[in-house]
Amino acid sequence: MTTMTGPTPVTGSVGTAHTRVEGREKVTGAARYAGDIPYAELAHGWLVLSTIARGRIRSVEADPVLAMPGVLAVLHHGNAPRVNADYTGLLGRPDPTVAVFQHDRVPFAGWPVALVVAETSEQAREAADALVVRYDEEPHDVAFFAGHPGSYTPENGRAQPETSKGDIEAELAASAVVVDAEYTTPQEHHSALEPHAAMARWDSGRLEVVDSNQGSTWVAEELAKLFSLDPSSVRVRSEHVGGAFGSKGVRPHQVLAVMATTVLHRPVRVVLTRRQLFSLVGYRSPTAQRVRLGADADGRLRALDHEALSLTSKVYEFLEPSAAVGRVMYDADAHHTVNRVVALDVPTPTWMRAPGAAPGSFALECALDELAEKCGMDPIALRARNEPNAGPVSGAPFSSRNVLACFQEGARRFGWADRDPRPGLRREGRWLLGTGTAAATHPSGVAPSTASVTAECDGTFTVRITAADIGTGARTALTLIAAEALEVEPERVRVRIADSDFGPAMVAGGSMGTRSWAWAVTSAVRELRERLVPGGGIPPEGITARSNTTEAVGALPMLERHSFGAQFAEVAVDETTGEVRVRRMLGIFAAGRIVNPLTARSQLVGGMIWGLSMALHEEAVRDQASGALVGADLAGYHFAANADVPLVEADWVDDPDEEDPVGGIKGIGEVSIVGAAAAIANAVWHATGVRHRHLPIRPDRVLLAGAATA
Ligand code: MOS
């Protein structure tokens, strides 16, 4: 097990397992989510989505619907309030995906074309179902495949689409061993347990939005820009969030709630349905990837070439950076990575847990396994031989890189030493058995945040920060962090989050939340402690200190800062049905200082289960004729359920960073999905002797491929 690094914790503080501070509220149903909160005069909006994939809206036949019971309004492009069309989103360019009802064009199936507002949600739904919308349909292109003629490399921006050093072809030609393989991953969806919901109302000249999001200042700032409002006149809150995974940013439902409350002068709530999530809140693009590895006979990499193609919509360019994972993991004399996209008549994809790294690691870590096989090497030994001293592309040192410690500890606990590397040897009745491994990595960045801490006159402390607890346990983690910094028991600390009035802070995303917020909170505590006089009194309003980490973040040295891990899986493959069962999974991670072992383990196990789901089950299929998804609901979109999930163990090794101004806290939200699907695919090869390079590894694919040893 883990030993703590850093200062000795106060009992019950950082490093000690702590149940969620809001746990009782959640399990008793007292915790209210954005869709639950009652308001006087609340009206309900129900979205109507396009049924065609490309064309124009000819007419929205609102009159019959306006005569239906309870209906208050039908908003659409012909009557909705105008918004700032030059709206600039988080990435510094306009996002037409949320500038809805501004024109008659339909860019994809499932585009918002009308909002029916009624006294009750049932009335709104019935009227929305009855609304007739007529279209002028145009031909669409929704076909995604490797080598699509519309593929292009995006302009170099923050996402750095392409990196290159050395001569790939020359090094491949000089290599004793070469792997050249193509991998694909399908479109995948993060359909959070709690669907998106937002209530908007005007209150004493201020716009108030109660939402379910990953960052309330983010949503507030963007709504202010979109509606040309003074930022101080917009307040967004998001107390409890039932899952997000990258999907809960600025979405059409908040924008439409604001439009409707502006028109109707009463509070309006818009709740998305499960089916609507499939086109309105983003998803993970399918990928087509080619990995070429060239190595000396001893496994040392001479060439690493990773090309990845993903799709984007025609309204907004989103890049799934699958090829980026090799920029951190492995060096080679010649090293080339490129992320390309093709724009289709499909909804805009977005960040989904470990963007790029999740599908990218499937390709790269499977290719490494293929290289190990060709070199006659153990896959862990191959990775050890290629362990870089510095960032393969950046040349910057790693803040800490304990990936080999993860493999060593994982191999010991998994029983890797007993493994016969030859495939197809283990059998149990009709089941073929195999084991596989893969590396995991995810960036662990930090972003500017503000926080305040108040010493109350009753001896307690109140922390205020616009963090979001999207189910991760962030509120609890920040309670422990503040308690440690204050040197008090966590019971004396109250953490209030997710209110844009608390000031700007990093969103709950990119595995950057806890690290970014912890820095702001501990900075505010340091400031407060300087102002507290021993034995001095505290006035009734308390004493408040504030922090802003913008300068400190800017002054950080340039380091490769990542969480790492090693994934292990054992599978059983039924050679008569093609079914793959995962028998056990083990993930050992090096993820800095672990703040709350209880919720950290839960989050790591959750990511690994998602990796299992990605390996074997998840796949959204688009119908080429209609341009819409087939089975866009949780009956048609198959994902791992309890019966699919075996014993999953997650743990960590020490990963100290004495130099780190944030006490060595890294991100743990995403690293555990990375490599998990590859470990399973590698185990399926070990069981059957057949490489499966296309996810998910469905029974029909297993049967068609056969087993090399059958
Ligand atoms: Mo996440 S995909 O970093 O919200």
C-alpha cells in the first residue's frame, strides 16, 4: 500500500480516506440537482431537434401547437432573440454549436430547431412531439473512414496537431523489426447519469442560471458574451453534478433557457432527454490510426510514427488528439505524430474522458505489444528499454515519471512473472485465457484560479471557490486540503463551490481541477494565517483572505508533468461464441500525492471500467442514409454493466515531487482509462493468438477472426 509523502497529515486530513462531505445529502435525496429545484412560476422548455442531416428549415408550424394546453411559446430561428454571432468560446473562436436559432441552416441530424415552452414539462413534451417542422433537404456526408479525401491537418494551435523530428522512412528502413498497423476506435458517448439541465431567470436585473456544469464561471462568462451582458450581471450556480466527463460545458440548453426567460419574463428550465444528449452535448470522435514502429533487435525504438484521423462537424472544428500520447511516452531517433480531421455533416464532438489519450493509447500500446512479440521480448522489458529521460518532443525534464515503478509493482501483484509469453496456450474448457498489459499516462496541468477563505467567529472556516464537484469528490478533497493547510480538523471547514460569484477558477476538466483549486485554496489559507493574530478576536463578519494564482502559474518552470500508470488485464475468450470476458484488472498508478484514497480509488476504478467498456462494448453507429445515429439511447448504445465487470483493483506507488509548489498533487481523473482497452486487447491476443485492432472487440469480430490455435 501507499505511504504518504509530504508533511505529516493532521488526523483525518489529506491522505486519509474520507467519505464525501455531501454523502448523506446525496443518499437521502436531500441534495437537489439542477432539474429538481422548484421555483414559483417555473415554465418548462422542451427541445425539438432536426430530423434531417443537412439542409434548411422551410417552416416551423407553430400555430396549432400554440393552441395546445399550457403552451406559452414556440421559439425558433424566426422569432428567437438575436445573440452575439461573433461569440468567442473557451478556445478563442466562435462556437456556432451554441449560437442556436440564429439562422435556418441545419448542419446535422439532431440540431435544435425549436423550443416549446409550457406550464408543465409534460405539456411541453406533448406539444414538442406534435410540432411540424418542414425542411429543404440537401445531400449529406457522414461517412468516416481512413483516407477520407476531405482530411486535413488543422492549423497549429494550442493542440499542436503535428510534431516531427528525424527521418522516419530512413529509420524504418534501418530497423531490424518493424510494426506497421492500422487501428480504429468507434464513436463513443459520455452520457452522464444526470442529463444536462438549466434553469434561467432574471432577478433584480441579474441573470441567474442554475445549471449542471463543469465550471460555473466558464458558463457565466460565455453566456455574458453571447447575450452581450456585463459579466457581473450573470450568476451561474451548479451545486451538484451527476457526472460530466467533458460534456458539461456551454450547451444549447443554457442558451435556450436564457432566451426563453428573456421572452417570457418568468423562470424557464430546459432539461435534455437521454436521446437528445446523443447529438447536443458532444461525444468522442471515431478514430482511424496508423502506427509504424521500427526497432533494433533489442527493442530500442529507431522510428515512431503515429498518424490519427478523427472527425469534426462542419460548424466547429474539434480535434481529438490521439497521436499526442507518444509525445510523452516513447522516444525514437525519428519521431512523428500528427492528428488530422475531416469535417462531416455530424454533431460537434468534444472532450470525453482522456481526450486523445484514450483512443491514442489503444493504438500505440497495442503496437508496442506487437513489437514486443516480434522482438521476442517481454512487453514490460520493451517499455523499460524505451524509457525516456526527458520529454521525447519537448526535451523538457519530467517533474516525476514513475511508470516503471507502476509496472514493477503491478507485475508483482498480478503474477506477471509466471506468464508464458507465447499466445494461445492456456485453456479452461472452451475458454482461451490470456493476460495483457499497457502503459497509462495523462497530463497533469494547472491553471489560474481564485479562492477565498474566511475565519468565522465561531471557530470554523469557510472556503469559497468556483470549483465543480462532478461526482469526483472534489468538495471533499478541497475540505481535506484546506484543513491540512489550516491545521484543523476537516469538520471545522466548510467548502462552498460552483457559484460564479466566487470568482474565476479552473473548470473540472483536463485532470486539472484539484491541482489548480488546491493551489488557490492553500494560497488563500497562507494569506489568512498571516492575518490571524494569536489570541486576537474575530469580528462577526469573520476575517477573509483571497488568492489568485495567475502569476504563480505563469512563473512555473516548463516541465513535463503527467500522471502515469500500468494496466494489467486477464481475459477469457469463448471460442464457440466469440465472447470475451474480462476476469480481472489491476491498475497501478503514479499520480502524485493522493488527497483522498477513498474517492481516488473509486475514480481510478471507474476509469478502468470505462476502458473495459471501450474495449468490448461501446460503439455508436451512424446510419448513412438518414445521417442520424442508430439506437441513440442507452438500450441501443451498449456499455459495460455490473455483470461484465470483474474484480477491478486500483492502487498507486509513491510519486513525490519535493520541488512542486502545489505539494505534489497531480490529476487522477483521466489517467486510469488510458491504456485499459489496450491491456485487454493485448490479453485477447495472448489468449487467441489473433490481433484485434478494431474496437469494440465484439463476439462477431472474434468469431470471424478465429483463433490461431483453435
Ligand atoms: Mo474532461 S474530458 O477533462 O472534462
